[in-house]
Amino acid sequence: MHSMIVQTEGIRSTAPVRWQSYNGFCAVHWEAHGEVGARGYYRSPDPRLMLFFNDVSEQIVLSENVAEPVARWRPMMRALFVPAGLPMWTEFRNTHVFSHLDLHLSRDWLLERLSPMVGAAAAEEALRSPVEVQDVGALAVIAATLAEEIDSPTRGRHFAESLAVTLVAGLIEPPSEAPERAKAQGGLTPSQMRRLRQRVTEHKGRLTNAELSQVVGLSEGWFCHAFKKSTGKTPLQWQQEMRIAMVKECLLCSDVTLAEIALRHDFSDQGHLTRVFRRYEGTTPSAWRREARTR
């Protein structure tokens, strides 16, 4: 089975969960009900593919940054490819019954199968690139066929494995297309944003605009323009929200003291962390942790 971290509130299964473990991936077929305000947190060390069998874009919103106001979270699309390690927070705007296929994939297994199709470098880049698609087209038929195999296997395991590879290949975005589209729109590419997130996550302290621009190979002036175009925020605002998101993940998933969390995330002390956290969340880290743990 997979090793994903899952924490939910207000979401319940409406049928027994069906799953099968294959060579290179685990496939899960979920049917569930979410209440208004239901929330979920998900993070997996492996790449994931999700495909909903009904439209959830008006019922569920998601974000990789829990510090971002929920009003700015984006609608959940019908199909998603989630790279390894990328966190996801979700919230239900309306009560909804849904069904989806969830594939937990081995990165090495995927690379072995995708590289002959698109090339090793392109496959590596594709597995680092999140994808969200509303118009799933024929992918829905492939996913439904795989779900049937999970529920009642009728063919050999190689059949299910070939369906999984087809789903991934049909969903991932050719790396050569994404940069061109982002360039035409005047923003940063997904690859550049991933490099920035990784640099901020690994670095202790605030990075200057000049340092961030070097990460993506742009002049400082053009970087600031492209960054605002892509995120709607200044680099300073974005870094602060990233720090708060990392603090909230630490509060939620560990028993580390507030003083240690402040030290880890470059706050001068626990009091400084509390002041900044209250400004973003309207409550203290301790109160937020208690409420989150209670839920």
C-alpha cells in the first residue's frame, strides 16, 4: 500500500475502498461524501495521479499553500498529476458525493516506461511538473476501465499496468510546451516556480530579489515583473506565505515545540513567530495546532 500522509475532516467513504497493488503502483478506487467546509491535507513521497468520475470544480477548492486565503484557492479539476512531495490542502464549498481513481506511482517505474516515449530528460521534467486538467476526454474511459479492473479483476495484471501508463502519458504536459506558453504570457514557467520553491524551502532566511532572480536565470527587473504576473504577489509576500505554510505543516504533523519551529523557520524567537502567525491566521500557533489536532 502507499505511504501518503492523509488528514481529513468531514469526508467519509460511502462504499468500501477498493484497491489493488501492482508492479510499480498502487491503484485505489474511492467513493465518498464531503460536507460543506470539509477539509483534507495530503502529501505523498511518490508521484500521484487523480481522476474524478464527476465534475467537482464547483464543490472543491485546493491549494499547495495553506497560508493563502481560502477565497483565493483554485477549483479542483477533474484530473491531476501531483509530483512527489507536493502538499495539497482541499476544502468543500458545497456538500458533494464524488468518486475518483487514485494512483500512487513509483517514480523509477514511471521513468522506465515514459523515457522511451518522450526521452529521459523530458520524462524527468514531466514528473516534476504538476498538471491539472478539466477536460479529460478519453482519459475518463481509460480510468473507468482501470477502476473496473480494481473492483473485479478479469484480465492479467499487465493490462492494468498498461492502463496506468496510458493515463499518465495522456495527462502529463510535454515539457517543451509549458515554457513557451508561460513566456508568451509574460510569467514564469512551472519549472522556474519549482526551483524557486525548492530554494526557499532549503534556505534559512529571506532571499533577496537578486538572489531569487539568479535561481531562474533572469535579470532582477524582469524577474520581479514575471513573478508578479505569475503569482499576483511580490517575492517578499510569497516567501512569507511559504514560511507560514511550512510552519503550519510542522504544527500539524509533529510535536516540535514552538520555540524549535521558530528557530527552524528563521523567526527571531517564539514571540516573533506568534506575532507573524497571528497576522496571517488571526490566531496563535498554539491555538491553531489545538484546533487542527481536535479536528
